[in-house]
Amino acid sequence: MKDNERFFYVYILSEKKNGILYIGVTRNLVIRTLEHRLKINKGFPEKYGLFRLVYFETFNYIDKAVQREKQLKKWNRAWKIRLIEKENKEWRDLLPGIADKEQIDYVMTSILENKDFYAD
């Protein structure tokens, strides 16, 4: 990947298989997922404990990612479940597959050390 190359992600979080679903968009999937887990923000995922990354798609352009996020949010629940289970039948947490434990620990520590940045 080139230094100036950027990727954007549409992701789905849940608390368990067939649980509540949250769809979001981000530029950094690892950081955003960990922000949810550390309850840095006080939004829907934090309120309902939606910390398991069960699905994501990658895009080269933010406008395409946002467009897809909006599309998925309009889908009915059955379609979203089929989408997840096509790639992740067991609803495993996908974060360990995209970042190893060292990376996760480093990002978590960085977020916690800079928590004032996230203060309301």
C-alpha cells in the first residue's frame, strides 16, 4: 500500500449471533472498533454493548463507503443477516483476523492515553 493510499470501511457490529446490529463507516476499522469496545463514545453501540465486528467491506473512496452504509441501513434485517452469514456464518469477531494482539494492545493503549481527545 502506498503512503497516500487510503481505504474506507463499512462495518457491522453486534453483541452476539443474530443480535442487535449497528452499521457504521470509518477510515480506520481497528481504531473505530476499539473505540466502541472502550466506550469512548456514548452512542448506540456503547449503549447496547455492540462490540463484536461481524462484517466489513472495504472501499477506495469515502463517497462509495457512505453510499453503501446508507444502502445497508435501509435493508431489512433478514437481508443483513444473510450478508453477514455469507462471509461469517458463526458471527465470529473479525477483529483478530485484521489485527494481531500486539497491534490491538498498542491501539487500545494509545486510545486510553489520549482519552482527553475524546472528551465531550
